[in-house]
Amino acid sequence: MRKPDSKIVLLGDMNVGKTSLLQRYMERRFPDTVSTVGGAFYLKQWRSYNISIWDTAGREQFHGLGSMYCRGAAAIILTYDVNHRQSLVELEDRFLGLTDTASKDCLFAIVGNKVDLTEEGALVGQEKEECSPNMEAEDCVSPRAPKQVHLEDAVALYKKILKYKMLDEQDVPAAEQMCFETSAKTGYNVDLLFETLFDLVVPMILQQRAERPSHTVDISSHKPPKRTRSGCCA
Ligand SMILES: Nc1nc2c(ncn2[C@@H]2O[C@H](COP(=O)(O)OP(=O)(O)OP(=O)(O)O)[C@@H](O)[C@H]2O)c(=O)[nH]1
Ligand SMILES: [Mg+2]
């Protein structure tokens, strides 16, 4: 297997839907999930590049592993649940520090998932019925409640992250491009999220390749060493 050209990592509190987002994108479905243990990755081929996407465990007991998964990451998806304000607070308090091991020009996306559970979910093309016990989860939406976290809160966090990383707003993608609201359940904005990141990561791969010294040896120009009488090489 070829080494991945780039790495994207999903971080966020338990239950916010990291595994579900990744499965929705990679497998085009919304299966039942179990809380992630440690971490797992998918490989995505995007144009001619291999990108690994790492799913991590949000549970406190696995917290120590987070910075290991983030090592060298080109992009990090900080995920929260739009219905739980604390899951956004945790991103700043508990997860941001784990990203110190990421690449120096690492990109950040902030993703509010489970938007299908909010009243606004009705405005984003979810025409399905409310769930009843005999319905498949994918065929229905759960009863809706007012959203607890708004996109502006995510934009404010994005700006705080830039300060924390000492990055200039001019040198990074705009907050409006990097803050998403998604539903792993309906698929809303899921392709947009991942594919926006892939498109941003490709120029980083090309830049890394241009900066990396070439280790290629031209064997056609290689001359074998002359043999001496003793059989040893001159
Ligand atoms: N309604 C709704 N439920 C979701 C959505 N995404 C995930 N869920 C549900 O939320 C629960 C947790 O989802 P996971 O994807 O396992 O969450 P996680 O962030 O991977 O959690 P950990 O692995 O413990 O860190 C599951 O019951 C999912 O079915 C969504 O967009 N909408
Ligand atoms: Mg998980």
C-alpha cells in the first residue's frame, strides 16, 4: 500500500457523530455506530492523491491518544453537536491543545453535526416524516428542537483558533468557508465538508513535494566501480 499523501483527522466529544459523518461520506449510509475505541482510518483517493481520514474516540479515557493521531495532520475537523453547547466548549477546552502536533500549516474545519434534529433542519431539505418504532432510522427525522449552537458561535471559535495558532486571517481560508453544519443522518453538507478539505489539501501536498529534496537516484548514469587485480574495488 502506498503511504498516504496527506492526513485529515476528526476530533470532538463523544457522541457528536464523527464516525457517522465518516461512514456517511465513505460508505454512503448511516449505520448504527458503537462508541469508537482508540481510532480508525479510511483511505480516500482524491484525484491522484491518497488521503487518510482518521476517526478518533471522543471518550475521555482515550484523550491521551489524540495528539498522536494529529501528528503531521494537514487538516483537522473539529466536530460538535448543534444541540449540545458543551460539545462546542469542549473543542476549545479539551481538543484544541491536541492539535499542536499537526502540520504547521494545518487547516481547521469546525463542524456542527445533527442539524436534522433542529427546527432549522426543516429548512434544509429534510422532507421526511418523524420517526416511529417500525421505521428505519434513515427514513425519518427525530422530533426537532431549537438549535443550541449557532453558526456564528463556530465562526467565533475559528477566529480564536487562528489567534491560538498565531495565524493571520489573510493567510488561511475564511471562517465562512471552514464552518459547516451537517447531518450524517440525511447527508446534508457531508460531501461539501470532505471535498472542500480535499481540494484545500491538494496544493499542500504539491508544495510539500516541491520542498522535499529528491531522493531519486538516476541508475542509468551510475557507473559500476572499477575492479582491481585483487578483486577489490578502487
Ligand atoms: N439525528 C442524528 N443522529 C446522529 C447524527 N450523527 C450521528 N448521530 C447519532 O449519534 C450517536 C453517536 O454517533 P457516533 O458517530 O458514534 O458519534 P462519535 O462522535 O463517533 O462518538 P465517539 O466514537 O464515542 O467519539 C449515534 O447514535 C448516531 O446514530 C446526525 O447527523 N443526526
Ligand atoms: Mg466514533
